[in-house]
Amino acid sequence: MRSTARGEGRRLAARHRNIELGLLALAVAVCLAGHVEADLALTGSLPPGLLVHGLSLGALAGAAHLAVRRFAPYADPLILPLGVFLTGFGLVLLDRLDISYKAAHSAKGDYQKLPAAPSQLMWVFISVAVAIALIVLVKHHRFFQRYVYLLMAGALILLAAPVASPSDSFGAKRWIRLFGLSFEPDEFVKVAITIFFAGYLMASRDALALAGRKIWGLTLPRGRHAGPVLAIWVVSLLVLIFERDLGTSLIFFGVFIVMLYVATERTSWVVLGLLMAVGGAAVVGTVEPHVHGRVEAWLHPLDYYKPVHDKAISEQPAEALFSLGTGHLTGTGLGSGRPWLIGFAGRSDFIFTTIGEELGLAGVTAILLVYVLLIQRGLRTAVGLTDPFGKLLATGLSAALALQIFVVVGGVSGLVPLTGKALPFLAAGGSSLLANWLMIALLIKLSDSSGRTALEPAQPSPEPLPAQAAPAAAAPSAPNRTSPDRTPRDRTPAGPTPTPATPNPAAPNPGAPTHAAPNPAAAGPTDPRSGTPGGADPSAARTELRPRYGHTPAAPQYGDARNPTT
């Protein structure tokens, strides 16, 4: 029966892979349709190299699907198609902006006339190849549990490296330049930090969950256990002060608070974290000029058009609001708007305004729902996992993605101050794309473990539980010291057991005694889990596809073979 259940689980996993393949084909088709619509609106002709681009994107998605089918067969069928769709749609937006920037800035001769889509396409191939390598080479997600402190040390080095940069980029120090190339280390730091938080909280969750003093109805943690939270808070403030990177600081501290709540289930940690984040941001926003300018541009975006205004306020927040307002409900149409009026929109978080202007509120809602669905699959994976490390890791990765989307979309729409972070999968940037595809690969491996737990039956225990032991009638007992040649003692006496006479209405003489009914104990004890006699075929018992975690086996219903009286 167990082999039958396992075969059913494998058939269901194969069906998930077929669903994934169909969704990948749909994602590639939608992205190609976007390319066609944008180029027809801008140039009146089909995009050059459409067939090659479509075949390349389809081959890349197919290679990733084959890797998942072979090395993560129980993975969630939606994670990979969602990542492919967002990446392909980002290429559509970048190619559409490149055409407009080339026409508008060719006479000016500045860098905005240079296309961003070819470089992003190269990074797409690199990122997906690295994700495939991770899926193939890493056998289980607990592999990263061995190197949590090594990852933490490397993350802190990468996090502090931009401080030594001699120049700023758009007011913040987020980039490292090596051999003519630049990359954002904070994109990789969020992945490494999440892995470290999962390992640390798994080992320390009991100490962090201990109750402390109660103040105003809120149970605060003990002082010695609040040290790690204070340390993470200080590190996030240092990032905010020295690197002037508001987005990384918020994501760094927010992910830790979310994972801390999941590990301890204490609301006091969330309240304490929010108070610390708001207090620290308020102080740094008042003292640090660049962060203060971001806050002023958020509070008064239209002050840029005044004759006298704060020099820290740029025109982009106001232009983003105008662009989003132009889109209305359905937008102007892909390729028919003017999002290129915002400087370097394709290379920053303002690529979101292209969606709002040309696809309208409907397009913005659709893209945000795709993001929400990807986050939901990550959280669903966390619920299905049984080991604490994997559960915390899936939660942390989903929280990091959700927080980054929130700070980017909220900054562009005026909900929060601008952070300068890249919109995941859509904005140009090799570092961001590679880090996000690493997150996709990790979620695929985590969902494979979760799906394997749900679809495969429990493996047989090497030592049978007491309820699975052989019946006492067939089990040998201790040898008899006085007669070693005797057969082992049974639970029942060797001779026939007399029973009281019972009247038989079918017999001619109702008063005559009758023989006793067969003893049920002779067939073996009843299995307390399945209700079947012990002598029955154990394969006839029902096997569930989903193991019952946390279920305590029932106590055996029969006594010890050596003590017939029990």
C-alpha cells in the first residue's frame, strides 16, 4: 500500500511539472506579444530579431524547467513561471524605453541614449544559469545551515565595502566598482543575511521567546535577550548613516523582525521593532542631509516647481505622480505613453511609472498581483516545511521580496520616501536580477522539500513501534530454565479453556451446554491505529499521503508476552 501511495504522489508531482511547462509557455508568449505591441506602436513594424529572442527566452525557460523536473520534481509549479514572466516583461519595458531614449537623447549625446535591454538580456542568461546550477548542485536546503556564520561574515564585509567608495552614485553609496564593472552588494547581502537569520533564530528561538517584564500591557523581552535585536538595529542605522541607503536599512531590519516574530510568535517583538525603526529613521532623517532631502521630496514633491525650493528636492517624484495620473484605468497603451520624460526611468525604480502610464491601474494591479502570488507561494512553502530552518528561510526570503516591492512601489507612488532600490525582476541591474534569481532557486528547493513531505508517504521505521510489533502469540518468550526443550509459553494456557454454557435457541435441547466461541486473541491483537487484527495483512491498512506530524502513536492494547496477566 505504501508503494501505491508513493506512486500516486509521483504522478501528482509529474502533473505539477506539466502544469509548470504550460505556464512557462504562456509566460513566454505574453512577453513576446508585449514586444510586438510596443514596437508596432513606436515604429510601426515588428521588432527585429523577434524569432531569435523568442527562441532564446523559450530555451532558457525550458532548461530551467528540465532542471526542476529532474532535481526538484516536487517543487511548486508556479514559482518558476512567475519569475520567467516578470523577467521577460522587464525586458519588454526596457526595450520600449530604449527606443524612446534613443530618439530623445541622440542629439544630446548623454548616456541615456545607450540601450539597457541588451545588457539586461545578458544578465538574464547569467542569472538563470546560476539558478539552474544551484538547483542541480545543492541537494537539500539544509546545506546552507552549515555555513550560516560564514555567510554572515561575508555579508557584513560586502555591506561595509561601499563605504570605502570614493564617490557617490545618485547621493548614496551602494555600488562597488571592480575592473570597470559595478555591482550592488546589498542585493546579495539580503540573501546571505536571511540565511544567517534562519540559522540563528532556529538555535535561539527558545531564549528569545522567554517572557520578560510587562509594561503598559505589553510583554517586553528580557534585557540580555534583546541584545541581538539592538545589534541588528545599530547595524541598520550605520548603513543608513554612512551609505545613505534607506531601502537596504529598512529591508535589513524589517526581515529580521518578521523572522523573529515567526520564530517566537510574540507580538512584543514586532511592536518593539517598529518603534526602533521609526525612531532611528526619524533621527537619521533629521541629521543626514541626503536622507532629509528624500523625506522633504516625499512630503512636498511639487515644491520643485517653485522659484525657490530645497536643492535636495528633485523633479522625479512629481514627474512620477504625473505619469501615474496620466494612465487612468486602462492606460495609454504599451508604447503610446511618454514615460521616457522621467530621467533614466528604465535604470531605476521609476520603471514602475511606465506600467502605470501605459497599462493604467489595471496593469499596475495585475503586476502587483503577480508579485503577491509569488510571495504567497513562498509563504505556502514555509507552512508546508517541517524543519525550523527551512520554515524560517522560506519566510525570510518571501519577506525580503515583499519589503523590497513595498519600498519601491511606495516610493514611486508617494506612499513612503524614495529609496533608490530596483524593482525586482523589472528594473535594469545585473546585481538585482542575479540576487532575485538566487531567491527563486532557493524557493524552488524549499518547495521541493515541502512537496516531497506532502506527497510521499512516510518511510518505514528501521525499528517497529510497539503497536507494530508481532503478536504475542507468535513472539518467542524467554526460555524455560527447567525444560529448555519446551516450546515458548503462549499468552493463553496450553489446554482448552472451559467457558460458561450459553443457551442455543436453534439446538434441540436448549439446556445443553455448547462449546465456546473461537477466542479472538488467537488471531492476534487488534492494531490500535488501523483497527485490523494483528494476523491480517499489514499492507491492507490505509496509508495517508500526508504524514501526521506531531501525532503520538497510541499505546499498545496488549500485554507483555512474558506476563500473561497484563
